Amino acid sequence: MAERVRACPGVAGLSGGPFGTVATYLPGERVMGVSADGDAVTIAVVATLDRPLPETAEDIRRAVSDLAGGRPVNVRIDDVVE
């Protein structure tokens, strides 16, 4: 999921949130900015200002929806950069 999110227009990078809680733990790796539980998938990003934020969020949802297992995809924009 992280690779797909990073490839979306308007995404400067993934964000772990203010306390680093948005993350997935894999063997030997921590993927910041993507968290999935039984109810939903949460994606946290730093967005760019070159396009409307709602469009960026929708592009992210579309990019990962087939990997979400039918769960809703919540997109959180934690920061913006120029």
C-alpha cells in the first residue's frame, strides 16, 4: 500500500502522525503512514499544495481500495508542503 500511496499525485510522503502511531509492523520493518485493523485502513500523508486536497485523498483511496479487503480507507492529511 505504501508504494501506491507514494505514487499518487499530491503526496509528498507518508506520515506516522504526531506520535508515530500510524504504522504497520512487518518482520524487521516498520511502515509509517499505513495502519490496518479489522475495521478500516488508515493512510496518513504529507500532501503538496499543487492540487486540491480532496482530490489527493480520493486518488489515495482509489489506489489502495483493492488491497483494503473491503474495509473503508480513511485518509488523513497530517501536513502540507509547497
